[in-house]
Amino acid sequence: MKVEVKKVHCVFSWSWHIPKNAGTIESGLGEDAIGDIHGMVHEDDEEDVCGICRASFNRTCPNCKFPGDGCPLVIGECQHNFHVHCIYEWLDTSTSRGLCPMCRQLFQLKKGVSINDSHIERFRELAIKRQQEQNEFESNLDDDAAIARAIAEQEDTGRNVDNQGDIIMDQDLVVR
Amino acid sequence: MSSLPKRIIKETERLVSDPVPGITAEPHDDNLRYFEVTIEGPQQSPYENGVFDLELFLPDDYPMEAPKVRFLTKIYHPNIDRLGRICLDVLKTNWSPALQIRTVLLSIQALLASPNPNDPLANDVAEDWIKDESSAIDKAKQWTQLYAQPKK
């Protein structure tokens, strides 16, 4: 039998490799392969959806047209993943206070993960900005506490000790 | 008007197909970012048997910014003022884009079940609440009877 190939159609598919535990799998090749299989199995899992825009990681954030390298992911130290554009937009708001939307821990890019490498500098700059805002906010609270103490002392010298006791407690709260 | 983000479409579909018990939310025909909401008063709260109307609006920056929610039905509650504005952390400083319309409405329902007079928005109500809790609760029940009756 003779087969003549007239036309060949190439078909391929791709999917982000999102290891269950990005930290431990990076170490060995064998484990990496297992991670790949897991990634395939859990393709339609809730976990493979960006927690901010709720679109699949294999699709784009709301502002992009081309998935993949055009709209990549980043992996957080807290193991929460997002489209880089989604999490950057969130961390760029003051409301975010630099926190992960999922677990409210300080959001940091996981180190030693190649997908994060090109974003580390930008995210560090944002984190510094948020930290400065937070410091300002806290020093304002300190000022408020000082004013409150001054007023309390003026108004009520008789119960000074009690008032001061209260104010010292307030300050403790601020420091924390 | 720019097209509606996919996330909002998904959330709306799920609110209709898989509604939260005791809560309804329907988008307005003219503006799909504006929702007419009803919340049933939680059982064993002063708002039991009441049905409260609210409005919810998704700002342009949603989900980076929290939804704007307001009570339309008059309610006697230390954390809700006479304009219907709600004092709730997740609507302000503790907003996160991982939250959704449904989780916000659930939080409001929970606020009805546990009023917090120590973090008041309606100062007069909160004062009443701290001074004489049982008479404040009676008044909340009366207002529920008066203003929050389900429309037939």
C-alpha cells in the first residue's frame, strides 16, 4: 500500500503550567513532569481562574486581546496566582494596602519562579509606595492620638490618670 | 457606554440562576451596572419578616473599587443612617476584588443579624442601642412592621 500525503494540518494547544505547589516542584525534573500532569488534570478547576477578573488564566484579563505571553500570570509568595495586569491594577490602588485579594497577606512575587522574573522590579516599586502611604496613615493616627491627649488633659485635669490610661491604650492600638 | 466586563455578566447570570437564599438582585434594563436588591430580615433578628429594598451600583472601576450599596427602605439600625448609607468594612477599607456582589449582600444580611453600636454610623440610633438595648430592638421591630412589609 502506498500512501500519498497531500496536505498536513498542524494543530496545537497550550495551557499555562500552574503547579499545585510552585515552591517544591521547581527542584527536580521528574517532579516537574508530575506538575505538568496535574496542570492538565485540573484544567477546569476553580483554581485556574484569576481571582480578580474570574477569567481563565489561559484567556486574557479584560484589557488584553492576546493570551499567553501577551497577558501572563504571576505567582504570589502566598501561592495565589493572577493575571499580572489584574494584580498590578489592584496593588496600584491605595485601598489595596499592598494586600493579596484572596488572603489579605502582603502580596509579594514568589522568588525563583522564572515567570515572575520580569515583573519583580515593578512590583517592588509598588510595594514601597503602598508602604509609604501606610506609614503616613499611621503617623497621622499618632498625631490624632496626641491631639486627643492634649484636649483630654485640658478638659479634665481631675481625672488625668484615668484619661492618660485610656490614651496610652489607644496608642498601643495604633502601634500595632 | 463601554461594553460590560465579562466578570459582571458572569456574576449577574449566577445571581439569577443560583440566587442566595433571602436575597434577590436584578439588573436594571437601562443600566446593567445598577441592581435592584431585596434582602429578607434574618430570623431571630429585629428585622425578621421584613423585606428591605436596596440599590446597588457597580462603579466603572469595579472590581478594583467596591460596589456602592444603599438601603431604600427605612430601617432602624446603628450602622445604617437615615439616608440608607451602610457602615460596613468590606464596602470601604476592607474591599477586595476577590469579593463579589453576592458576598457583599451576604455581609449586609449578616450586619442585620448583628448590629454593632460600637462602630456607629447613625449616632442617635447607636446611643439608644447602648443605653437601652431592648427598647431599641422594639423600635427596630416596629419600623420593620411599618416600612419593610413585602409588596403583594
